[in-house]
Amino acid sequence: MDKKTNKSFYQLVETVETLLSENGCPWDKNQTLSSLRQYLLEETYELLSVMESEPEKHQEELGDLLFQIVFQSALRKRRGDFDVDAVAQKISQKLINRHPHVFADANNQYQGENQWELNKKNSKNSKSMMDDIPHIFPALIESEKIQRRAAATGFEWPDISGPKSKIEEEMAELEMALSLNDRKNIQEESGDLLFAVVNYIRFAGINPEVALKDTNKKFKWRFRYMEDKAKSRGVKLEDLSLEEMEELWVLAKKNS
């Protein structure tokens, strides 16, 4: 990067260097790559929560995540591994390599995400499409990523009726395990059913993690509405009958 034309970015880099210097911040100087893991995770989720909200909040959270990247790069620089310039150069070259239809061969037609995944595997000389899927991913994200990688090789249902039938098949197997009270098999079949549902949603072009997050948010709002309505009637929600709760739930749905 040219420091003259990227003053704001390099001001951040220099600020981090100052925080880590001999007379810098004791807390920052005490951090390690391991200790930063929780903060990176927190900042990532905070960014996800505001990506479609006010631009000011989005900008702020992008800055917090950028700080994490610069901070980790600074720690690596102190070890003699790499600096933030090398990080930027690496991702720039990676994007060029994985978009030959843009940067290399005009006759190389864009083939979508499947080609991206195949280019990624080839560039890393991976033995399997499954090799570099982070084990730290939440299970829902991991399963969707696994399915996208498999689909990139052509291992995919021809249409959405396939994933739908698989859900029905897995549901029947789970019900059988439940009828036998086979705890080990119940857990296995539960996982198979969840995996099948994720695949169905992915096939429909929806990100299952985002969809579930939105539903969680919606449910929490409706439940709080129920609690508030119960309180306005002078009772606690837990003291109502199931039928009364259902009445409040219908009201919450109408008002959400």
C-alpha cells in the first residue's frame, strides 16, 4: 500500500504500533493471538448484527473488525512472520487468481460459486474439498459450507424435490428411533435431519444461518410482546394457561 494515499489506514496501523510499543497500553501489550480469539468472534457477530442497519453503525463495526486484523498483523510482525502489507498483497493476489474470467482470460467464462470453490481447492493443492473447512465453525455454518463444497464437484440434487424427499426420509428414521427409545440413534438421526433441512434451505438459495438468526430475533420480539401484554393485565406470563398464551402469541404475530 502507498502510505501517502492511504493516510487513514496507516494512521490506524501506527496507532496499533504505538499501543504495542514500550510505552504503550499494558492491556494491549499483554494480548496474544490466542487471547484475541474471543474478541475477534465478538466483533464478527457485532458486525453481522448491524450490516443491514444504519450506515453509521455498520461503519463503526467494520472499523472494530479492521482493528482486529491490523492488531493480529502487528503481533505477527513482531515475530518476524508478516505485516499488514503482506496480508493485503496476499488477498489481492488470491482474488486475481480466483477470477480468471476477469483478470486473465477473457474467454474463461464465469461459472459461479462452484468454480470458485474448485479454484480454491486447486490453488491450495488440497487433497479434498473438505480439507480446509474450519472445525471452529458453528455446526449450522459448517454443514452449509460442506454442502456447498460437495455441490461444486457436481455432487448435487438435480432439483429441489431431492432435498425435500431427504427431509421426509430422515424424519421417518428419527421417528423410528424415538419409538424405540434408542438414544444413540436418536442423536444420529437428529443430526441427519438437521443436515437435510440445511441442504434444502441452501438449495433454495437462502443462507440457513442468517435465516435462523432472523427467526430467533423475531421469536424474541414476539415473546417479549407476550410478556409485556401479560404484565399489562396484572399477571405473569408463566401464570397463564396455554390457551391464553396462544392468544397473546397470535396478537404478537399480528403486531410484528
